[in-house]
Amino acid sequence: MRKLTQIIIVFFLCCITFIFVYKSGFRYQAEYLEELRLKNVTSDLCPLRNFVFVKTHKTGSSTMSNILLRFSENHKLNQLMGRYPTGTEYDDLTKRSYHPPPANEHYNTFLMHAHYNPEFLKSKLPINTKFFTFVRHPVSRYISAFNFFKHQKFYDSDDFDNAIKLHLEDNSNYLVDTHKCKHCANAVNSVAHDLGFDVKEYIKSSDQELYIKNFLEKRDQELDLVLVSEYYDLSLVLLARRYCWNFDDIAYLRSLESSSKPSVSDETKAKVLEFQKVDATIYKHYNKTFWELVEKEEGIHEEVEKFKEYNAMMHDKCVAGKEIGAFNTYQHILTEFGETDFQCKAMSSRVLPFAHLIQKRNQGLRNDGPHQKSYLTLQDLYDVRYGKET
């Protein structure tokens, strides 16, 4: 009887201790997560596991986002993601609510469209988080955006080239005495906007050249790497070298590739370049810094050729053909092997349906409960690959 009493007392004390420890851990979980974020005990720069992709419009960023979504899932990283992924594109990041990371872990990545806010993102991610982005020549990027977002519909012209001329004439005072631009969303000086450039303050500035210079100096301090979409494979290999990733990490299939390539005259292209003088200045600056980095990389061009061979092999293994899908863009038709391979399925998935899967997982809508450590499976990707991206 005495022995039974002793057992009961020990069991009771253990229960009390467990409850105390559990409540204490819950009470100080926020402090612990902040300590973990600051110490960043799980990773360092190489291989990079903590990063922000500053997503810019029509620069190959959807393809890059697919690469990074796959990388995050393959390496079990926690993504900072709002309760509806597309919502961050037009909202203040500080006003959104986010799914918490799994217990005793921190966020690793952020890679959706958003108003640029490095201070907020740095407060949520580890201190060694690296920011990188893509730029594209302002003329080809504008034409691509004008086509993709169907801005031609705003002008009474069946001719694409003429519609662009009408758009430029419609905004002849833009950057002269006004920051307002009609039907310009995601098309005009869009890289500048995506990087947080304030056109309204630029117009007010007494020295506009100095304003842009100061803007670029600030971004130079914040961005670890700026890639150039005209040299996509070279950019990816440079990124892989810098962050110790491998070919499998950066392999890709083009996402949101337009099925139509409208013709634009050289005269109109020259006018577009003049119209996009802020983006033109940004592109000139980062094209220069990009090649300065490339020149320091011994043997990188030979490595690019090897990567192209590897990526072509992945394409042939995964893709049987393509068809026109949402937004008049190509959707890949997979081979028999591709239909049963996670990497092929993931590579061919459009970004927002892919992100929605992760969102649902983060909400705990899968069978393993809220905020548990779970990652996407091949079965998860069967329906999402054909989802319509909005």
C-alpha cells in the first residue's frame, strides 16, 4: 500500500512538472522564436536556406518562383505566406495576417509579389536572410506586360504597335508634371515600382538624377544579388554558385510563356525606352553589376553549357508537348514518366495553384492537423498542375 502511494505521488509530481514546463514553453514561445531567428542556428549562407525573392513583373519571375517553391518544399523550408497568397501583391505587408511556422521553428523564405518592405521582412526572417531579384530590359518587359495584361483593349486599334503609340500619347505628361499613368499597372516602370521606387516623390524632387542615384545606393545595400532575365541560364548558375545550390535545385520549365509574340517597330521601341527612363536607369545599373560578378566567376560559361544540357534532359524526360492554357500562355503536357514524377509535376505547376496548396497545408486543412511538419506529395500536385492562375 505504501509503495502504491509513493507511485501515485511521483506520478502526480511528474504531471505538475509537465504542465508547468508546457505552460512556460507556451508563454515564452514568441521570445524563443525571436531568439531562434536571431541566432539562426539551422543554416548559414552556404548552402542558402533563408531568402527573400523580390518578385518583379514580367521578368521571368513566375518561372523563378516555381524554382523557389520547389526548393522550399524539397528542403523543408517554412514560407512566410499570407492567408491568401495573391493578396500581398497590392497590400501593405504589415497589415496582413500570416500562418505561423511549425512549433519552435522560424520562417525561411518569402517569394510572392508584394509591396517592397525589407524592414518588415527582416523582422520576420533570420538575420542572415539574403534578398535577390530579377531585372529585364525595359522595352521587352513593357511589350511583354502590355500584351500579357491586355492593355491593347483600352485603345481603339487592332494593331498592337499602334495601340502602344496611343498609350504613350495618352500619358505624355507622365514623369513630366505628374506621377499618374493611365493603364500602366505592371507595365510602365514596373521594376522600379516593385523595388519600392516612389514616382510621386521623384516628380517632386529638385534633383531627379540624385533621387535615382540615392535609390540605387540604398537597394545595393539591401539586395545581395540582382539577376538579368535576358541571361536566364547564366543568372541561375550564378545564383547556384553563390548559394551552393545544384542543377536539380535550379532546373526549370518556363512558366507563363506567352503563345503570341506581337511585332513592334524600332521607332515605337525607342519611344517606349524614353517613356521608361526610370526602369532604364535601374536596368543599366544592374546589368553592369551583373556582368561585374560574372567576370569574377572562373569557368562559369562552361558550367552554363552543362546546365543547359541537364535542363534539356529534364525537359525531354518530363515534357511531351505543350498546349495553350490560361492567359493565352503555354501549359506543358507531361510524358508518361512525368505524370508519375514529383519533380516533373512540380516543375510544370503554375505558381499560384502551387502556392495555394502550401497555403492549405499551412492552414492545417490536410489530415495531419494544424501547423504540423508536412510537405507536398505527388498526389497533391495532380490537380494543381491544371489549375487556373489568377
